[in-house]
Amino acid sequence: MRASVPAKRIVKLCTFASAISFHNRQAELEVRGSLCSTQCSRDTGRDFYTQGLVFLPSAGFSSRTMAQQAPTDPTKMGEGRAIAVLTSGGDAQGMNAAVRATVRVGIYTGAKVFFVHEGYQGLVDGGDHIRPATWESVSMMLQLGGTVIGSARCQDFRTKEGRTKAAFNLVKLGITNLCVIGGDGSLTGANQFRTEWRELLADLVKAGKITANEAKGSSHLNIVGMVGSIDNDFCGTDMTIGTDSALHRIIEIVDAITTTAQSHQRTFILEVMGRHCGYLALVTALACGADWVFIPEMPPEDGWEEHLCRRLADQRCRGSRLNIIIVAEGAINRNGKPITCDQIKELVSKKLGFDTRTTILGHVQRGGTPSAFDRILASRMGVEAVMALLEATPETPACVVSLSGNMAVRLPLMECVQVTKDVTTAMAEGRFEDAVKLRGKSFENNWNTYQMLAHVHPPDTKSNINIAVLNVGAPCAGMNAAVRSAVRVGLLQGHQMLAVHEGFDGLAHGMIEPIGWSGVAGWTGKGGSMLGTKRSLPHEFMEEISLSITKFNIHAVIIIGGFEAFVGGLEMVQAREKYEELCIPLVVIPATVSNNVPGSDFSIGADTALNTITMTCDRIKQSAAGTKRRVFLVETMGGYCGYLATMAGLASGADAAYIYEEPFNIHDLEVNVEHLVKKMKTTVKRGLILRNEKCNTNYTTDFIFNLYSEEGKGVFDCRKNVLGHMQQGGTPSPFDRNFGTKMGIKSVLWLTDKLKECYRHGRIFANSPDSACVLGMRKRCLVFQPLAELKDDTDLEHRIPKTQWWLKLRPVLKILAHYNINLDTTEMAELEHVIKKKGLVQH
């Protein structure tokens, strides 16, 4: 039953990402279970590694229901209101992006916004610690790690006397809305503050420190939380602010260590942060193909020492020159005693005689520039937090703005805190299976995926099934991770896996060979395409392809690539009428930086490209800020798809992003120039404009550059930068590694089931539409969609889907860039719950 709660208006921009989408940056792939073509994975949300792999709410979990309301002018929602924003507890990359969005959207609504410096300590001390925020004061903050407004552990706030001082400081400034960015401890403290608010005001009136009228004017305190923590240990949200950036730091270090470990044939043991949560360790292990991972939620079985040594020795026997072991800082054994790096080092050195080193990553994981996903996540949460504050009533419980797949949602703060505490209790009581489940279905799936790829030997019994894997189209980061997992899971199913080199060319001309377990070793972290890829389409040599399928006895095909993979798969389906050999199951896995494959909100490789663009834009902005009065025009890839330009614009704080999907004319260009002229009169004397490479055939990058240069004469000068193929290169991001890994697994398991369905009279025959599918994400569902059905939703001329979810984020980009536009606030959403009435946790 759904609990009765007040309905809340939300911005009609709830789908987002790194996202975003990244990212919709993460549906979490069910490693086991039914694989029907329209199956939805369920989860209350806990893993962006399906970023955008969104889950349907479980039974009893209140889903968003929308109702139309009379339009509200969003620029007047905050008039007469004051909002304070603070960061508390441990810092996390992306906190500054959340602060920036909160300040700018607060000002956009007409509210006064205040910084609270040094967390709760600043709230208690008052004075200069609570200062008005302006639009310009949060400029150049987006790309900075840590928290610019400071954070501190505050003992004073734990006392009633300290909270009374904090209440006095807020009342005197007329602040009745508090946005807290921090972990579960910080958010619990905020809720206690809210609960005691009226009592604190009564004490202040009694002491003569405030008047009765002041108390009446501040009779209620609204609280909204955003979870900022690299540990990702807060239940109810897929990803906390800072987690993705921490994974970037960890993977950078693991990649660097791998090269030296290979040189000397060493075993490396790495300890990562996470307190009592093994998320960072588990995802790191998946992203780097570690030999073993120790996490507190699932301690190893008794006798693990023998098992570990056996596995490490086995890997060496298979030709591996190194071993990687990941240890969460809170790792324990079944008796609750800590498992340390030194303990493992001593074991491996003595038992196996391997040259072994340990590395404790420490606070480097908290530092550095936030990833594109964290910036977009934090910005999106900041928008939702302001709306939640301004729509709150005295009856509304304190809420936390959360991520559920690619949807920003609001959850009761204390319910989330309770579930988080339940995990700790389960571990303390030795209920480790429950602890994994309480973390969420995605965490559980991550664990199952790790076990499948790291713990099992291929079976002796063979299935006599041959599955071919090929890459098609332009290369992108993450393709190799998908190939690796597909090959290894296929081998675990007893199949023979065939590597096809050079795309459809190779399939036609017999460039096909068996590939084994060790043949894909180390592929997870490699960029580009190890198999080789071409843009050729099968219609050029369909006859030769059908002959190769017969010659190599291929029973199913996995096509990993971009729009060419989609079109190529479609051509193979259409050719089934002429070539019976093509009547075999096939699945297309979207992998392209352009993120333009129909049937999926996200593609492998888009996140890595997005991070490349974002980091380049950071450097360009730094140059522009130093030179003053300079505008940079940056051209991004994507074909006709504006995903990269739009999301990079959000992540880098661009002033505008020109895309094909949102037509523009000379008047729009004029408005943008006038906007930049006004901006040069402020303290922010720089500009950044993004242009998708095919947004307009006439308004080219050179045309816009010349226009800006001419119109900006005497006010600003202009520079242009075409990023080019650097967007396709580089090592895959943590998201793309994990996304690719899970997509590869999912595709093989689906094909295995489909082959059983299609086996007739001693042969495989598949000619139904649902035997050729795209594996993709759709909002809260991970689905296999028939290629033939997706054709109707495709603009084949411009190589893009006809409907694209990320276009709803365009208004956020414009608002944060200080454009006066209207935000649609006509939809209503109910507060969602993570605990049933009976107290059973949803998972």
C-alpha cells in the first residue's frame, strides 16, 4: 500500500543523467533471471553502473504519478524566501557543482540564497560564516574538487545549545530553508534540527534573543538533503555525489600499477576507501578484472587463504604476468575480524613465493576534478533540491534528493537513513546475504557478475554452439570490455566463441578465429577495438557473409557498435528472406561516442567521450579566464546527435550548445552574442560555446566563429577548437568498463535462451522479429527490442532516434547559464518510499 503523502510539484526535467545518462551514466543488468524481450530489471536503486539502467519500483514502492496543475511562474516561486546551503562531513568531488546549481536555481526562482561556510560549525558560529551568494560567486566552481565553502566536523551542533545558536543565526537572517550536502550523519543531524525547530524558537523567545514576531515569521524549517559521499553507502540512491569521481581516481591508479606489475611479474594488493561499504572495491574489481576482491558485505568463506592462493597460481599458469587484489578498507572475515593488506601480502609471499607489493590509495580518492557524471548528477540534484524546498509544507517530511536510474526522485530522509543502518546491523549479526540484498539489487548483481567472471572455470561439457562477436562502425572506449565478458561468459556456457576481425568485412572474407579465456585477458581497460572495426555494411557482400556463416557453422552473432551496427543488423534481418543462413539469432550492443543508437538511452563509449570533452573544456575555460574577455567555440562529435554537446555543456558550464535537434536561426545567434556582451560587463569575463559537428549545414563552426568575432569587436575576442578524434580515444571510464561488461554478459545469456527456443529438428532456425534485437536501456527498463520495430522510431537519414530523453535537460543548461527561460513546473510527483509499512526493506 502506498503511504499517504503530500503531492509535490517537480520540474519536468526528471530524466537525466552522465550521466548521464551517464549516463542515463547507469537498467542494472540482471546476471541471472528471465531474459524476455521486454523484461524490466527491478531495484529500489543502487548503482549507476547502470547509470540510466533504471529500475521499476518494487511492490509497495510508490512510483511517480503525474497530474496536471495550473502553471506556476518558476521565476516567482522563491520570492520572499531565503535558502541556505552548506556542505558537511567528508568532502566529495561534485559538491561544488551541487552548491552552484542550488545557488543559481534559487536566484532564478527569486529567492535569496546564502552560503554557510565550514558546515554546521559555520551555522553555529554565524557572523561572516553565513554570507549572501550571488550568481557570479559560484562561477568557475563547477570543475573544482572538494568543497569551496568548506566542511567541518562539528561537535557544537551535537548539543542543544549549539543548535539553539544555529537557529538564532538563521532566524535573524530570515532563513527557513536549508539545503544540506553530506553523508548520513550530516543529514540525520539536519533532520534532528528540523524536528526541534519550534522548541528552539520558543527557548530563544523566552531568553529574549528573538521577538515573537520573528519566531512567527520563521515558524517552520524546511530541510532537503543531497548525499555527497565517495563511499556510495547511502541506501535509496543509485549513486552518491563523488562516487564516480573516486572510481576515476582509483582506476587511473590501478591502470598505472598494472603496467609496472606486468614488467616484474608482481602481485599487487590495493586498499580502497569505503568505510563499511564495499561498493568502490567491488566496482573497481569489475573495472580492472581483479583476481580477488574483499568486501565487508560478503566476507570470504573459511579457508579462503587456500582458495586465494589457488586462484592466483592458476592465473599465472594461464599466462598472466600479474595478479591484482582489491581490498575494501572495512574488509572482514566471517568472524568479524579485519582482513588487512599486510596480512594478505604475508600469505601470498610465503605460500606462493610471488613478489608482492601493497598500495593504500588513501585520500587521493577524495581529490581531483569531478567527473562529468558527478557534475551532471550534482547539478540535476541541485535543481530538484530547490524545487523541493520551495514546494515543502510543514507536513512534508525532510527529504533527500536521490537518483533512481536516470530519474531524480525525492525520498523520506529518515527512511533512507534507517535502511543504511540496517545494512550495518546485518553485517554485525553475520547476516551477510541480507547485507548484500539490503545494499540493493544492483549491488547484488555486481557481486554476481564478479563471481561469474572471476571464480568459475569453463565446463568440460560443450554445447556445440558457435557464437561470433564483431565490432562495427567507429571505435570507442568500452567495446573491448563487452567483447571480453561476452567471450568469457560464452565459454562458461560451454559455447565456442569466434572473434571476427574488421567488422562485416571480416565476416564476409573469413577473418574469423576461435578465441579463448586468456585471449581476452586485460581487455577491460583497453580503449579502441582490439578486434578491429570498419564502417562497411553487410549489403555490400551479403552472399559472402551467408557463406561464412555456413563455413564456420555460426549459430548466433553479437554485433557491438554504433549506428552502423544497428543498420547492419537490420540489413541482415531483411536479407533472411533470400539467405536462409541468416536465420540465426543476433543481438546489437550499442557502442558509440555519439549515443545515437535507437532502442537505448545510452551507448558504451559515450561516457568516456563526455569526460574527454569536459576535461578539455576545463582547460579552455582556464585559458579564457586568464586572458579575460575571450569566448571559445568548441566543436564536438556526434554526427547529427546533440547528446555530447548538450551533456558536455552541462558538465562544463557552457553558455550555449548548438545541436541539430533544436533548430536555431540568426536571431538565436544574435541573442547568444548579446548574452555574452552582458556577461563581459560582470566579473566573469569569459565564454564557452559548444557546437555539435552537424547541427546546421550553413551555420558552420567557421561561420559562427566569424560572426562572434565580428559582433564581439571591442568587447571580446573569439577562438575556436575542433576536438576531433581525441573523443574516440583514451582508456574507458569506470562506467563504460562496467556497462560494457554487463551488456556483454546479458547478450550471451539472452542468445543462449533464444537458441534453445529456435532449435528445431536438429538445426537452428530463427526468423521471427524478436530473434534479432537491440539490447538497450529505456528509462527504468533494460530491454531487448526487435530491430524491425525500432526502424519506425528512427530517422535513418540523420542517423538518430526520433525521440531522445536527454532533450529534456536543455532548459537546465540554459537556466544555469543565466538565460531567462520558462521552466515547466506543471507536473506533480509523490514522495517515494523505501520501506514498507511492515518495516520490510524494498530491494
